[in-house]
Amino acid sequence: MQALVIFFIELCALRRAPQDLPPSEVLFGLALLADLLAGMLVGLVTGLSWWEGLGQGFAEIALMLAVLYAALNLLKLGARFLQAATALLGSGALLGLIALVPLSLNPVGQEATNLAAFGALLLLGLVVWSILVTGHILRHTFGITLGQGAAIGIAFEFTTIVLVRLLFGGV
């Protein structure tokens, strides 16, 4: 288990690639559960109930996996799905857990403070890092540049936010 955590840390540091993962359904399942749990925890920290956080996390993951699956099959790269999906889920879980720190610096319903502003700055940096990690994974998965992968990551993140807000409500 420790080797797996180290792998995802190295993946998020852009030192490993998704093809370095074994194509394992068990590993995919573990990464899926970890990402769902991280999404639920992020939801709790931001003031959602556990089931709302879980529902939003499930919707985001389902959309990501559906788009990844469709794109890979369209390009006849379907064999890469398991490794790419596991990499995206595992890195998402790790970055989601890291996001708990800056999110917890801004308690829900509190006035803005210097600590909250610092938390927002940390969160912005984490979002940029997350987009780079997604770009890195997509670069290796689709054989594109890091910039193209990051651009796809930004477009996907924006689309996901809009769709999840439409599904679950919100400002």
C-alpha cells in the first residue's frame, strides 16, 4: 500500500506516468473508492452533507470516466483506459486530500480573514497543480503535449463544474 501512495505522489510530481501502473481492476477499484472518499470529505469541509459530497464526487467521476472511455475508444486507444483512469482517480484522491488543508482554513459562514485568504491562495495553487497533473496524465495517455493535456484538463474541469452545479444546484 505504501508503494502505491508513493507512486501517486510521484505521479503528482510529474515523475511517473500512467503507463507505469499495472492495468489492474483491483487497483482501479481502490483508486475509485479513494477518490469518492476524498470527494465526500471535501464536500463535508465545504459545508455539504456527506451524501451530497458523495453524490457530487460520483457525478464528477462518472463524467470523467465516460469522457475518457469515449475518447480513448474513438482514437482506438481503449487498452489504455484502465491505467489512465486509475492514474486520474488516484491523483484526484491525493490532491483532494491535500485540498482539505486550504479548504479548512476558511470555515463555512465565517468572515474573510487573513488565514482564509492564505487558504484561498493555497487552493488556487493546488488547482493549477491539479491541472498540470491531469495534463501530464493525458499527455502520456493520448500522446499529446503537456500544454494540450492541460488545456483539455481546464476545459474538462470547467465543464464538470457547470454540469455538477446544474445537477446539484448551487451558485
